[in-house]
Amino acid sequence: MNRRDFIQQATLATGGIIVANHIPSWAGDTEEINLTILHTNDMHSRIDPFPNDGRKYGGMGGMARRATLIKKIRSLTKNVLLLDSGDVFQGTPYFNYFGGELEYKIMSQMGYDASTLGNHDFDNGLKGLQQMLPHANFPLLVANYDFKNNGFKDYFKPYKIFEKQNLKIGVFGLGIEFEGLVPTQLHENTIYLDPVEKAKEMVYDLTKKGCDLVVCLSHLGFRYDEKKISDTILAQKVSGIDLILGAHTHTFLDQPMVTQNKEGFRTMIAQVGWAGIKLGKIDITFTRKKQEKKYEGASIDVNPN
């Protein structure tokens, strides 16, 4: 069965199982392969923990604590991807002083595999962002921004395929519409493209390239009262995205949410608030013999305990 047929037949529940007559591309002697996806969003230059002075989230967050937590998880797990869904910049004096250099350097030291662009990542303009890119030892992925009018197209890629123990994981990014969020002089006439159509293109391309899992790094936002495009609408309109890692709305989901579209495909949506207060963790077990994928998701506090 090809992945398109698999998409039509798959079922999923948080902490549950996808079951289908599908043998992953890594079929071999190994009965199971475990993959852990760690994710963050809307860090907003929160390098230090919040002051522990009685305020909400006091004592929580901080990049050093997150780095320790990530290091511990990596020591216990063979296959780990560390991903971010944008708005790395803006929110503390660190950004005002260093323009994003410190954020990207620390993320690189943590071993981030990829991030996407949030609206606040344009706050110093495209040229300001360009100056920070040498400090990021990971790609910035965005499929629905067209940079042909400003000469920045070579700095960003639509997707990247990661290989972990013969698994192929396709990761692509989607950015939010600029109108009302990013002035033209900051995005320098970058063209915003329909995220639904671009997501369909990404699913097609990544499936064609044999990906066993398709992940979207989304800065669209979780859900809105109006009909503005969001992660929940994206999942309804596009079959084939296994996992949407969201951002922008600062939504705290204790566990990923699962949504099923009219074609029967179910997509897991996750988001962990903002400011590095939480670290998202999704464990996926690919089982060759039983032809299953098992998912478990959680949101982990980043605190002194």
C-alpha cells in the first residue's frame, strides 16, 4: 500500500495507535523504531527563567534548564528531533541588545534541528534577520513565503528531510499572514502564499520522497473565532500531515489534540504556550511486524524541580 492509501485508512488517538496495512520504508530486521520529537514555540528571547517573585510562571523557563532537560532525554533516547515553531525573537532586553544572536547561538548549542519564521522574527527586518543567520546551525524552514522580490530566497528552505535509523521524517514550515503583524518595510515585499495550497504541495513532495512521517512547523496559530487560517483549519483541509507543531497563539496544550478531517485522516496538533515554560515531547513507535505507529504526547514543565 502506498502512503496515499495509508492516509485514507489511518486512525490515531493521543497515547494510542495508528493501524494500517502499511510497511514503513525502513522494513528490515528491527521490529520497532522509537522516535522522540521535542518541540518549542514562541520563546520570545526568554533566556533566563521568570523571576520567582510571586508572579505567574515565576521561576519557570530558562534556556539553561531546557538544555539540561533535553540533554537528559537524549541520553535515554536514541532518535531525537528538536524543533521550534517560530517567534524566537523579541520579548526581553537580550533581543534589544544582541538582535537575536544569543538566542540562535544557544539554540545551536542545544542542537536544534530546525525552526520556522514567526512574525516577531522580522522585528529587525529581513536584513537584521540575515545578520543573525550565521549564528543558527540549523535551517529556517518556510514554504509559504516567497522571497523572489528581495533576494532572500537562498536563505530559507521550504522543507528538510531528516533520517533517523532508516526512518525518513519530512519537516516543512508555514508562516502567518503579514497583514496587521509585519510592516512591509520589515518583510521587504516578501509574498505571502496560501498555506493550505503550499501544505498540499509539501505533503505531495515529501510523500513522493518516501517520508514515513510528515511534520509541519506552523506559525499560523491554533484556533480563532473568525475564519482566519489556523492549525485546526489546516488539519481539516489538508490530508497527510501527521503532526502540526504550532505557535503564535501561545496556546498551552497539556497533550496534543487530534483532529479528523472529512477524508478520515487524523492529524495531531501540539503547542506548548510561550517563553520556554514548557517543552513538548512526542514519542512515536514504528512497529514493523504489527504495521503500527504508536503515539504518546506530553507537555513538560521547565522548572527548578
